[in-house]
Amino acid sequence: MDPQQANQPPQYIEKSYPVTPVNQPPDSNAQMQMHQKHANRKHFDAANAERKRQIEHDTEELVRLARELNVAIERGNGPAPSEPALASQLIHKAEAIERLAHGVEEKMKLTVSGD
């Protein structure tokens, strides 16, 4: 090697690699679709978390109402025909329990998938 070549920095040869589907960056449409899919997934996860919170709250309320109804029935040994107000209260409480249980069932069916 002559002294002039020794003082010069090494020459780098830039290699170009062919672009294949494997190493090709996604185009803007694909990126937009990926961002939209990610945003939808976050939305579905948030909706499912809120639905789960509502189910837990409604289930606690359902248990509370069922216990109250059970205590009222045991205390009165069942509604007597002479106590229409108590019978009406028990019926209303039982109907509220039924509506709440149906609502919990429907919310459980509605759990959303992000796929």
C-alpha cells in the first residue's frame, strides 16, 4: 500500500438491498388501518371494562335486594291476605330483582370483541 492511500479514509461501498414484502415498511394506508385497528381495540377494551364495572355493580345490587326480600318474607312468614301493602312491596321488590337480573344477563351477552 502506498503512503497516500494509507492517509485516506477507507472508502465505504453503499449496498442497496432489494425491497421485498418482508422488509418493506407499510404504506400510509396500511399504517392508517393499523392505527384505526389499535384505536378500535382500545375503544372495545374501554367499553368492556365499563360493562364489567356495571355488571359488578348491578350484581351487588341484585344480591342486596334478594337478601332484603328474603328477610322480609322470613320476618312476615309470607304475605298474609290482610296485609296488601306488604304483599305489594314484596311483589315490587321481586319485580326489581327480575329486571336487574335480566339486565345483568343482557350485559354479559354484549361483551364486545375487538377482532
